[in-house]
Amino acid sequence: MEKNKMMLIIIIVLLFILLGTMAFGAYYVVTSFSAAGEEQAQEAEDEDAEPEDKSVNTLIEIGDSIYTNLLVGEDKKEHIAKINLNLDIKGGEDESEATVATVNSRIVVVRDIINNVLRKRTIEDLKKEDGLENFKDEVLDKVRKEFNTNLITNIYIKEIALQ
């Protein structure tokens, strides 16, 4: 009888070990197939995605802030503008590095264009809903013409103060 109890305990222990091993094996198989399925789904997604544009645009700082007088507006008072901005030059083009170098070497010309456009504006012009956008568009147009390129894609205002 003692022998039968001992045998029963050994069988129960072996049964638990066998069930544990089977449970671990099932878990391993399920997670392996799940990970493989996710990898295949990701690869299929990557193939369907549009090719990634590896070009990086270059931001060119114009240097210190520009201070200039604005035109006297409706309030008949003199106002001053302080502005600092960056030019965005499209990357990935053969001529973009040359454009960046040219603009950097002639940053004083860019500053002059900004100054001239600002001096033709009143404080009311700049405070209008689309006032800054119009200012940026005019500067962008003049800078593109000056450097004879469309690679200059945008202007970002870093700082502006109107007084």
C-alpha cells in the first residue's frame, strides 16, 4: 500500500511536469507564430508604403534680429519691428548644396530684402489676419528672384515684436 501511494505521487508529479512542459511549448509556438506574422505584416506594409523621401531640408538663419521702422499707419504714430527668421531650402536636389552655400555667403542680401519689405508695411498691415503670411510670401518671392531658385521653399519666423 505504501508502494502504491508512492507510485501515485510520482505519477502525479510526472503528470504536472508533462503538463507544464506542454503548456510552455504551446506558449512558445503561439508567440513565435505571432511574431512571425507581425514581421510579415510589417514587411507587407513597408512594401505598400510610398518611398521615403530621404532628403533633408536645410534651415538657414539670417543672423541677429532685424530692427526697422515701419511706415506710419492710420494711428499716425511711428512703430518699430523686430524680426528674426529662417529660410528653408529644399534638400535632395543636386543644386541645393550650392544654393545653401550661396545664400549663406550672401546673407546680407537676404537681410536687406527683409528690411526693405518691412519698411513698406504699417503695423496695421502686419497685424491683419494674413499680414504676416503676406509679408513672408513677398520676402520669399524676392529672395527666390534674387538667387534665381525655387529651392527656397519657406520662411519661418522665429521671433517678431511690433512696437
